[in-house]
Amino acid sequence: MNGRRATPAHPVARTPGSHGPRPPAEPRAAASASASGDGPWPSGGPAVRQPVPGRGGGDRTPAGGAREPHGVGQASSAPPAPASSSPLVSAPDHRPWLADGPGGRWRPGRDGALSAAVLFDRDGTLVVDVPYNGDPARVRLMPGAREAVDAVRAAGLPVGVVSNQSGVARGLLTRAQVEAVRRRVDELLGPFQVWAVCPHGPDDGCRCRKPAPGLVLAACARLGVPAARTTVIGDIGADMTAARAAGARGVLVPTPVTRAEEIEAADTVAPDLLTAVRLALGADPGDVRHRPLEVEER
């Protein structure tokens, strides 16, 4: 998830240990056609501004910063990146940053799984949403994240991450800091086959920032996976809108900051990450809500 609000709107499906309220929503970018690509990011990246005192710093944070849940993960310094993990690279013209991991591309003909790949949102889904976090030591896993990612890998499916990081555009993060946090997540959860990161702000006019479909389509293209056979798991409406716009399946795992209208609009809602993954793998755990697709037409 990324891009967010000040108060929870609905007390449903709270994940144990999930994080607290966030700031007023930023203007949401309209979904547009995807662009993918890679290439060298300009040396040194953008200049860094200091966060405004007393203001949160993530893509969706409350004033005063995010409150981390009790008992979720342990802080530690980031060890070196896995040798098989490539650094984030980008292309010009408002395209996403992409990084490849081991394993890689989808092979047609897998049986028994609804999805050919699973893509996770980062903040609020895999890791606790710390405002504009560039410090690997502050990375803490969300409840069930390790089990969920392991289940996807055990099924033999590619797994990736799609993440808005507007702190770069705001001058609050450098590419090196985003890369350091990415490496820490890979250390905690194992290297992902693909990372697709949008470093742009809501007014930059890029094609990748969720709710636009660009990150999802770029990740699918990198994996060689049809978007129509990909499941995107996230915690806010922008994740679900991006999935739908890309032609992928979205599964919402609400937290206390997920808006009531986002829950109502989601095609599928699961109470936790592992249940969401089981749905992606073709199981029907029962503790989910499926919304008829015709209701979603607009």
C-alpha cells in the first residue's frame, strides 16, 4: 500500500498487530496505460530534503509518524544483499524502477493453481508502514508475511513486490535508501523474483504509480506472466484499482487504515495474508468475501 489517510473508517478484518492511522489521502492518480523498462538511474538520485518536523513520512501516514504495532518483528541492521539480487534500476520518462531476483520467469502449464504469479504491495502488507522509511533497521514484518510468501514459493510460483515510494519525488528518500530497504526485505523474506517501484509523486503524471496499472504490468512483463493470471495482494483501494486496471486479480487484506468504501469496492477481501495466498493458489478457505464482478462495472 502507499498513499494515505488519517483515520480508520471501518473496524473490519483487522490484521493482528497491524499499524495505526495515517494522513489525509493524496490526490489519486487516474489509471492509465502501463509502461515498463529499465536503465541506469541518474547518478546520486535526487537531492534529499529533511522531513517537516511533526509530520509523518510515508506514502500514507498520519501527522506525527506511524505507530508500529506491538510485537511485530525485531529491529536490526541490514546485512548485505543476496548475491543473486540485482539492484534497482530505472528508465527515464516516468517509468518504474525494476530489480530482478533469482528464479524468475513463469512457465506455462502449471496445474492446480489459479494464479501464475503473486505480487504483494510492500508497506502495510508485507512490512509495517513506517513513514517514508529509508532505514533498513526499521523494517518489521507484518503478521503472517513470512508464511504467506513461503506458501507462494512452495507452490512453485514467481513472487514479486509492487510499491509506490513517493518519498523519492518529495526529496525525502534517495534511490540508495529505497534500495537498502529493499535488500532488508529480501533478507527477511527471501529474494523476490521482481521488484517494481514507483519513485514518483501523485502529480508527476507517471504511468506506474498505483492506482495506475504500470507497476503491475511491468512486473508481469519482467516475469513473463500474463496479467490475467496474476494475483495482487494489498491493503488499500489503490492496490485493488491497479490490479483491476491491469487485468489482474486483486485480493484486499484490510488493516485499521483501510477505508470502508475500499473494502466495499474490492472484488475479494481476505482476513489475513495467508488466506489471501490460499485464494491465489486456487483454494477456497471460506473466510473471504467475493464480490460479483458485474457489481464492479463502472
